[in-house]
Amino acid sequence: MQVALNDGIGLFLDRRACEDAVATRRPFVPMSDRLHCALGAIDAANARDLSREAGEPAELVYGRRMSEALAAFAPGASEALQIAVRGQHIERWLTPRRNYPDGKAGYIAWRNAAKRRHAERVAEIMERCGYDAAAIARAGALVRKERLRADAEAQTLEDVACLVFLRYYAASFAAKHPVAKVLDILVKTQRKMSPLSRAQALDFGLPGPVLALYELALKAADTAPAR
């Protein structure tokens, strides 16, 4: 099988995983050729994003951050989960929120359409990279976040997405909204997270102001009724 690699990003993550394994005394398992192929193809697609984050294509940066957070939070994750984490927002700019009505119903319709498209693109890439139907179906179910509370890997993907939001994107959100709104969003974010990820977020490199609000939201989440 011919494998296409992208800009050394897959190799970067492989090297990072090796360094982490040395530091933590975990066994290092190198990426398979198929995994290199799939992650590289996802990165190549996301590199076409015209929006910028930290001077690079925004979705490319997001996917990289997701993979790094997964490696820290759940080392040894399955290849299906690694691909789903990297590709859950693949080419997200092609399904813009503005194409759907305002309000909750429009938001849900947009979110479901985006998840379906992301899963379809991931499936196309995995098939080209030599994965079988079972692996493709598994990654698709994870991208669509099916059986979220019952599926441990789907919950891990949700945990990682929440951790990435808190570390890299919550500060920007907080700068645009009043404190009460930010606390409400952080409480809702925490309700999506497993107890393990809620605890690990405290040591996940959150910016100082976000960490302070996150700790307040933890107390609020413990006392507020579920919605």
C-alpha cells in the first residue's frame, strides 16, 4: 500500500509520543502506515482552511491540538479513536452555521449535518488508506458521537474536545461575554465531561482567568439541577 504523509505532522506526533513514553516509562507504540496515511490526509484537507489560528489554518491547528490532548488524556487510544479525534471537524468551514436557521432547532440541524459530513469524509479517507469496513464504521460512529454516555471511546472524544476548548478557546469566548454567560457555558461544558476529565482539566494548562472561572463552575455544577 502506498502511504501519503503530510508535512511531517504525523511524524511530529510520533516523536512527541516517543518522548512522552520515555518521560512516563510507558511503552512506545509507533503509528501504523495506515494511521499515518489517514492522519496525513485529514491534515491535508484541513490545511485548506482559510481561517487562521496561531498563524496557521484554523482547523489544522484544531485537529493537532485534539490529537495532542488525546495522547495526554488517553494514551494507547485505538486507531479508530485517534482518527475520529483528528477528523471530527474535518473541513468544517464547508458546513457553515449561517446556512441554517437561528435558534435551537437550526443549531441542532446544523450540528447533525456537520457530524454526518465529517463522518463521510473520514470514511472516504480511511477506505483509501486501507482500513476495513468495521474500522471505518467504528470511526464514523465516534465522529457522530453515537451512544455518547454508553460508549467509553465516544465519551473520551467528548472529554478531549472539552479539554481543548477549555485550554485554547474558552478565553476568547470569555472576552466577548459577561461572566454569568461564561459560567453558564462552563457548567454546561462540565456536564458533558467524565469525572476524570473534569478533574484533569485543573492541571491541563488552562489560562489563569479560565481556570478561576472553571473552579467556580465546578462548584455551581455540583449544586445546580440538571437540565
